[in-house]
Amino acid sequence: MIIPAYNEAQRLPDSLTKLVDYLRSQSFTSEILVVENRSTDKTSDVVRDFARKVSASDPFTLELLHSAPGKGAAVKTGMLVGKGDYLFICDADLSMPIEEVAKFLPPQQEPDGFDVAIASREIAGAVRYNEPFYRHLMGRVFNHVVQRLIMPGIEDTQCGFKMFTREAAAQVFPHQTIDGWGFDPEILYISRIRGLHLVEVPINWYYMAESRINPVFDTISMVREVLRVRLNGLRGIYEQVPKTTE
């Protein structure tokens, strides 16, 4: 579980409690990586407090990481560090109930399987709760732009819950260049051009009024970033060997 966290001290206690309770009831082992990216509140303290409560008998570990600013940077940091067979990006607000994770794991995705599973609020079987009409409308307009420019056929690139196999993550995230909100279309675009199998998974999703996205200014910024992804693709940037940092 990779959880990007910026100023999430208020929401994390409840979300981590739900996540820990869920993982304790599962038969598989797992890890929780909370990636704090330059928070100005007590996000790191909250995570450390929870980590101290994890015992050696728990079927999971909980670790605090730090990244450069931006949600995309936090996700990239966690995905490159994660060790599981499946790496799941999980928004800190748990707007998708954590029990929905079961939809992304075998045997639910068999027999076709997947390399990348995308939580979708738009395909048949998905249900959205309490979302204002204007937010949904702006999301659909943005998705139209994304589909026209880089990701035809994917109905929801922006939901904050996605699962990658470990092998897929190793092919995608070293090539990620966008640190901000527009990272989602980029990682999906990289996945597609590298020939990975993408599936959308319908989920139940609850609108959180405390969303940190500004529906106007952040949408404009994300459109610019989608254009950047398109240009990067035309220039062959994602086919190059990614630079490494010491």
C-alpha cells in the first residue's frame, strides 16, 4: 500500500486505523508505505505513532518515507521502494473503502489477469456517492481531453487508487517525469506504450469535501501536464533509459 500524504495529520488516524484493521484480517502479508511530501503539519508524527503500535506478529509492516514536493513525486518514491508482488496506490482519504481492494487481487482478476488495474468511478458497476455535479462535470471534461490526446478508451484516469504488479511498476515508474497532479495520465500512458495490460475495475467511491484539488486551477495545470506527456511521447522520452540518481 503506497499512500502519498501531504498535510494529512487530520485524516490519517482514521484512515490508518481502517487500513490496519483490514490488513490484520487478511491471510496475505503486506507493507504500508506512507510517503510524506513536505508537509507542514504533524503528518510524520502521526505515522510514527502508528508505526510504534505495529507488532512483530502483525502480517504487515508500516514505514514512513519522504519525497520531493508533489503527489506524483510521493507515488513514484513509494512505488520504487515497494517490495510486494502487487503495489497499490491508495489515497489518504480512503474515498474508496479499503475492502474494495479485494476486487484488484486474484482470483477476481483471473483468468485474464492484469499488469495495471485502475479503480474506475465511470464504468458499469461503479457507484459515486455525494459528488457535486460541477466536480463530476469537470472530471468528465478533463477525461475527454486525456482520451483525445493520450489515453483513448480509459474512462477514469484520475481516481487515486491503482494497482501495479511489481514487474509492471519496474517498467513504468523509472520513466515518470511529472511530480504534480498530472502524474496519473503519464503513468498510464507509459504503461500502454510499454505494452502492459490495463484493466478498469468498477468501485464504490465517496466524495470527500476536504479534497485538495482546486477544480479550476489544478485542472488547467493538469491539462498542461497532459500536453507535456503527449510531447514527451512524440519525442520518444519514455523509450529512453531513465536517468538514475545517487
